[in-house]
Amino acid sequence: MEKTYYNRASAYRLAALRPKIDNISAEQGIQAAYNEILRTEVVLGLRKPTLAIYDHTGHIIGGGQKYGFTAAHALQDIFDVTLILNRKITHQDILEWYHLDLSTCKIKIIDIPFFRQFDSIHLDPGRVTRRTGNPFHIISKESGNYDFFINNSMNEKVYPLANVSSIIVHFPERRPKDFFYADHYTHVIYNSNYTAHWIEKKWKFSPHKHIYPPVDMAPDADEEKPAKENLILSVARFEEGGSKKQLEMVRTFIKLNRRFPRILNQWQLVLAGGSADENDYLKKIKEAIEKNDAKNIQLKINIPGDELKSLYKKSSLFWHLCGLDQTDPALVEHFGMTIVEAMQNRLVPIVFDGGGQREIVEHGTSGFRVSSSAQLLTFTLKLIREAKLREELSMHAFEKSKKFTREVFEKEVKDFFTAELEKYRSTDNGNS
């Protein structure tokens, strides 16, 4: 009986809303009127609020993509979540790539015909100009079907039509010009203070909410700690432009081999990362290793996750030089998820002193930050020689890594969007 009364009351409220909807439609357009209907349905409890997460790079494995899918995992019990993608992936793919069960989320694939002409897995928004027209308008139109819309991969060319919209910016790659809509979102969420600085500098406005990326490479609590070995590990993609600086690492380690052979005979450098089949930069690295007969340097290309975890567990030091000798801020590490992965496994990080890496590694406390290959050599040698210092920094690195866990991330995401949902449900938010 209560349910019948509730439905009748709700129907009455919706019918009474008709004049207001007509006025909104006449003054602000059909989308605004439709948005008011959507919000009213949620206010009356007629359905679960809907939320869409869009990622034009969602079919590619990466840290930014993990950010969006983990947000979906955090929100799927609160919202009716739809994942909007441009290339086909499945729930099983997401489970295998990120260990996230998103089976309650819908997946909607929207093809963008403009990008069929390019032989590339990347749907590069940089190809879009006034001359080509904006192929992402199809996504903008779709965004208007949901109460909340999240644009996960800083694609500034998607205009948001939902009542509440958020764009997640991992770095502002392009300056505002053709079809720039990042400033039209309700919220701009950023992954690091470094990114926030460049949003203000390049896009000329301040972002709204800081949420660090989720990192979950820590061993299980009941898992026995393996003994650390004399291994220096680096984990990064072997990008053809060389932005991750693996060649500089190889050259530095070869110098260590030459200057301190007795010490380095006991240590190895392992470079792990993904690569395309044809990669000229990777060829240069292999040539440098072979030319110098550096048998204590190993390359681990496209290895499975279990093997990578094993490397983290047994390695002692971690190198990351992304940003070295760079003038383009986009090529400096925006955050540094693999650095945190290493710290979660008690490796001592030695990283480039720039970008988001400054927010992760406290120099002299949880690792070292360097501005040159020479400093990398110096601090590495110091840690090799001083086992007690290595153990002390390892402990502090592990403690610092707790700030960036998946649990922390999901709580921040839930708290933020739950608060926004409460505002949305409020009958005095200016629209009712």
C-alpha cells in the first residue's frame, strides 16, 4: 500500500513539473529540460542515479586508464555506472589488466568514424581541428543521458551535457584552442600538484579537486617477505622517444661497472617495461649493453604481472629518470605510479628531481632525488655501500607509500561523489 501511495505521489509531482519543464525548454533548451527531469527522478527516488565514465584510451593498458576504472569500482554500488569506450574491451579484460571486478557496470562502445582512417590504436584528440570538425560531439551528446558524467582522460574536446560533470586531468597536454571545453565541467580533478600547476599555467584556471592515483602493488599482509637481492630495478615503457631515459640508466650502470668492478660484480640492473615489436630506442639500449659486454644488465620486455611482482619483491633499489634533460613539461613524470609500486615493496627509490616525483620521494628520508646521471651514480653507490642507510630509507619509503593505496583512492572518490550526489538530490539546489 505504501508503495502504491509513493508511486502516485511521485506521478503527481512529475505531472506538476510539466509547466516548469516547458519553461526551461523554452528558455534554456531541450537538454536543460531533460536534465531537470533526470534530477527530479533521482530526488523522488524513482531510480538509482546514473553515472558514465568515458575514456577514449580505455582499450590501452595504462595508469591513467586504471585511475578511471578504479573510480568506477569505487562508485558502482552508489550509481548505475556505464563505461563509455571507443574500442571494444570486455569485463574480463578489465579484470585481467587491473584486477577490478566491474561486472555490475555496463559497457557501451561508441565508434568514432573519423579515427578509422588512421592506422593507430590511439584516438589522438590532437588530430582534431576546426578544419576537421569535432568527431567527439557524439560523446558529448551521449553525456547528456546521465546524471553524472566523468571524462577520465583529459580529452578537452568533449563538451559535457550532464547535470554534474567531472574531467580528470593527468596532464594538460594541449593548449586551449580548437574545441576546448575543459572549463565547462563542474569539477576538474587532478592527479598531482605538478599537474595542477600546469593546468593553471596552460589552461588559465584553477582545478577543483586533488585525488592521487591508486597504486596496489603491495604484497599481501600475510605473505612472507622474500629476502632482498642485489638488484636495481626500473619499470617503465620503452617509449620510442626515449622519455623514460633507460639508455641513460644503462650508460650510468656501465660507468659503475668500470669504476667499481668489485662492488658491481655483486649487483645487477633490471629494466622492465612494455614495448612495441619494432622499437628503435630499444635496439639502441640492446646495442649499448652488447657493446660494453654488460652481462649484469637484464631487459625484461612485456613480462606478465606475476613476474613483475616477483621482481619488485626481491629488488633493493629503484631507478626512475623520466624528466631528465627535458624542456617539455609534458615529458616529465606527472606522478610516477611505478615509483610508488616500488616503495610498497620496500625498494629505495632514486628518481629525477622534478614533476610529481617530488610529491612521492622525500630526499634523504624515503629515497633520493637527482638532477643528473652523475648524481644517480653517486647516490646509488652510497646505498650500495651503506646497508644500514638502505634499510632505514626502505622502511620510510614503505610508510610513505601508504598515502597512495587503492583503499585511500577509493575512499576519496566515494566521499567526493557521495557529497556531490547529496547536493544533486537536494530539492533546494536552485532548480526545484
